[in-house]
Amino acid sequence: MGAHVPGTPVRLETDRFIIRSMTTDDVGEHYLAWLHDPEVTRFLQVGIDPPDLAQLRDYVAGHDNRTSYLLGIFTRSGQHIGNQRARIMPHHRVANLSVMIGEKEYWGRQVVLECRARVLDFLLRDLDLHKVQGGCTSDNRAAIFNYKRQGWREDGIHREQYVSAGNRVDLIYFAMFRRDWTARSDGAR
């Protein structure tokens, strides 16, 4: 177990970004606008029924930094550009991790890979989890590319799980196991 005390805010850093626990003070019209933008939410379930400001504040407040983490991705100058959310099943030492980059100017700039790597270190090393799982729809080519590029293993498919742009699409799950992440990241050092 690392230095994180359950229930306390998280602060992680990469070369370009600060990743920290979100608070209701971070919720505003700018963040809310992402959730009402069809381009941003195209592959996210939140786009089906976007929240209002009060619902978004409640959502952010509902993360306890024990089993539920909502981590904002901020530039070094303090601009909020996206989020990562981790839901942990402590008994099983497994988490589900999702990501959203709301600021389109950061799309295609390897933000997901850089920030997810730091959060994987936190979850798999500091919290000593066994496995982190993520998923995306089969039409989300950028997400599939990023999972594979980062070394995630395909971990199952729910056939025709969702409707995207009027078509049935599969939900593809990916997994990163602690042993794989440790071997991969130790080899890169």
C-alpha cells in the first residue's frame, strides 16, 4: 500500500498535467458544457441524459476517495481539460477506470495515455490493486487504439450492448493486470 490515506484527496503529477480529486468548487458552466456537447459525449453514456448543474455537483460530491475517485485532469496552468473516474471493489482489489477529455484542443495529444499511466501507477502500485478494467464501444477507434498501445488486454465483449449513431455496437472490455503493468513500466525505466 502506498502513501494515500483512504478518504483524503488525491494529487498526482505527470510531466504536463496535475491529476487531482475533483470538488464541487470545480463544477461550473464550462464543465457542464462538455456534458451537453454531442462530440464530447459521443461515446459516453452521460450524453444520453446530460445533467444540470445541481446534478453535476451531486455527482462530483458522490466520490469518496475510498472506493470512488473522480480525478480532474488539469494543465500546469490550472485549466481543467478532462476527468478520470475509478470505481474500486476493495475485496476483489479490482477497479473500473474511465476517462473523458472535454477540451477538444487536447484530443489526439496523448493526454489519455500520459494521465492514465499515472493513474494506473496509483491504482496498481499505491493502492495495490490486482486489476484495472476499462471499456469502450466497438466504434470508438481512438479508445481501442489507446488501450492496445498502452498494453491493455482484451477482457471480454458484450455483443450489441449499446446503440451508437443509430447502430448496435459491442462494448469491449480491456484489462490491465498489476503484473503486466509492473513488468511494462519497470522495463521502461
